[in-house]
Amino acid sequence: FTKNRPEGTKMYFRVAALAVSVSLMYGCSSQEKTVDVPPAEMDAHTQQARAAVKAFFGDLKGELVAAIKTGGPAHAVSVCNIRAGEIAKRVSLEQGMDIGRVSLRNRNPGNAASGWTKDALDRFEAEKAAGKDPKSLEYSTVVASADGNEFRYMKAIPTGEVCLNCHGADIAPGVQAKLDALYPGDKATGYSVGDLRGAFVVTKKL
């Protein structure tokens, strides 16, 4: 592409290409730019986001474990369908941040990753393939957009043994029937222990 162009022009295209690569790496669109934030402030936002994830995951996991004990995995699917969104809304209000989940192979259509969340999940997959512990994978940044500065945080969700009841490759017929009824476009099966099922997403307008 830069063959036979002046050296200054070649340098321009190299810098432009690098800028695009950095933008994609950090999940920013052409209308967004990463904002430099003092380390102490970024750490405070990140700690708050971790607390939000812990609260959301802890409450949801507790209800799902209880549902499995009382009615089996199929009952847990029904509970998750109703309660996941309700718990997310409550924790979001309590923490003053918006929390949810995304996946490259989503079960709920509203949880499909796109844009910067897909970029982050792709990077999590690359880091896992490079040998990083899936439980340690997280991402945080602050971007400037048309709506103002926004803090963004994601934490990977590894597949655990109990997750295979509803997300594995060998799902019981009763569970599969419930999944088919509640999520006709389900893509979130076929996982093995340690696979990344998606990530928690936390955002906050600053």
C-alpha cells in the first residue's frame, strides 16, 4: 500500500495503522478516545466494579445453588431466567454502576457481545490461550464519548463444574427442553470446565 510513496507519507500510514490497532485493543470506536485517569481514581472505580460483580455473582449463584437443590438444574434455568435481570438491576442501583453479562456465545439475546465488549472478550480468549489463569482476566478503562466520560470494566467468567449442567456438551433432556422453551436461540452450550463463557460488564458515567 505504501510502495513508491514519499517517506513522510509512508510514516503517516504507519502511524494511522498503529492508532487503529490501539483503538481496537482497548475497545474504543472511532468516536471514542481513552482518557488518562489518575491511578488512585482508576483503582477506586475498579474496586467498586469488583464489589458490584462480587455482589451480583454471589447473589445469583446462591439462588441457583438453592434452585438446584430444590428442583434440579431445570428449575435453576427457570430461576436464572427470572432472577438474573432482577438481581443485576438491584445491584446496579446499590452500587451506582450498571452491571450485566455478555458472551460471544450468548444464551439471552440481550447478552450478545458487540463493539468494545466483543474486543475485550477476544483479548481474554487470547490471554487464556497464552496461559493466563481465566479467573484473573479483567479489563478496565475510561473513555470519552459523545455522552461524556465513561468507566468500563469487564471480568471473565470461567466455566465451572456445576455450570456444565446447563452449559456443557451433555445436557439432560429435561434441562434441554427447558432451555429450548426459554431460549430458542441459545448458543451457550458445549462448554468444558475452564472455558470462558463470557464476562461481567460494569459501566459508570463519570
